[in-house]
Amino acid sequence: MTAAPRAALVTGAARGIGAQVAAALVADGRPVALLDRDPAVRDTAARLAGPAAARALVADVADAAAVERAVAEAESGLGPLGLLVNAAGVLRTGPILDADDDDLATSLAVNTTGVWNAGRAAGRRMYARGSGAIVTVASDASRTPRAGMAAYAASKAASVSLTRTLGLELAPHVRCNVVCPGATDTAMQRDLWPDPADDGGAAAVVAGAPERYRLGIPLGRIADPADVAAAVLFLAGDGARHITMQSLTVDGGASLGL
């Protein structure tokens, strides 16, 4: 029996959750292509010392042609892809009535169209080979209303639906699942705090904000990117071989398991 392809492609891999997922995959012995529109992804890839290769690709997930070229380059350099992780994301905040039209357009372009572009480019190849897995990093905001986060939540909800439909259409050869993180200690999260450098900002997130109808976090901490990466690796691995079209929420109970 031919071994399943081990190479992986992670989008949004320059920093944050994407970088942590890439690091975990390299540590697991998978060759990994790190894709990001930020050239800093090259530095991230260079820092990943491990048992497997790490290759940087600079491309915008919202550009279908660029993604197609990047996927082809990844397979040329690392071998057939067995895993795609859609971790690229942007966060635009503000009340709907005050938001700029570009807030929604940009959120959809990256958070939703990015999943569409990467999922199609990698999915075609995986399906033709009869093997593969796709994991999309969405958000618990995709199903729990968050004041001031409409563009982000709408785009993440769309990415969840898109990934599930992709899982249906690519079955039985390719499994497609979603990880929905809550508050996670990344630069994106810290940008929401009064002082991004102050670790005390996490305490307010844990406590919640009743005036904004936002519950706190029952487990008493915000997530570390490694917590999210562990969930991604589970869904990507053989232990989840009979799981597809599912969403795994990693939010410390902030959405009360709903």
C-alpha cells in the first residue's frame, strides 16, 4: 500500500496560530509549506528547525491565481500535499452601522475567499490522488454573536459552511473539518486590548463583558496558539480518520458548548 502524502500547506503562517500550526507539523515530521502575503513568512520558515523541511511561499490567499501557483510550488518542492490548513485571517472590528464597506469586503476576501481558493487548489489534487485532509481555522464568533465583530463573524461563518460543503463534495477521499478558537494569545487578539504589551489584558477577556453580552471563559485563561495547533493536528491525523464536516470549538467554554 502506498503511504499517504505527508506534505502540508499552512496559510497565514507568518505568525500567530498559523505559525504555531506549522511549527507543530514540522515537529511531527511533516514537510510544511508556509504561505502568507507577508514576506516575514520567510523568517518564520527559517526558524523552524525540526526533522522535516519548511518552505516559505509569499502569496495572497484572496488571489486565486497566486494560490494555484503556490500550491503547485509547494508540491514541486515538498511532494504531494496530504494536508491543507486554512489559518489566514484578518479581523476588522466596529459596529455595523459605523463600519466601512471595505471592512466586510476585506474580511470576506481573506477569511472566506481564501478558504475557497486554497481549498479548491489543494482539494483538486488530493481528490485526484484519493487521499488528504483539510482543516479550516474559523472562530467561535462564527456562531456566537459578538458585538462589534460582524464582518469577522460573518466571514468566519461562511468559511465554516464552505469547509463543510467541501467535505461533502470531496468525500470519501478527503476529510474537511473546522477548528473554532475563542480568544487566543496572538497579536490579533492583543490589538483589541488597551495596551497590547500588557498581559493583564487577558484578565478582562477571561472576566467577560456583560454590558456587551459577552460571557467570560470558564476555564479561566485565554488559549495559547499551541492549544489550537493541537486541535488542528488531531483533526489532521489518523485518530480522526472517521471525522469529517465537523467543527471543534477551542474556547475554554466561552460559548458554553453551544
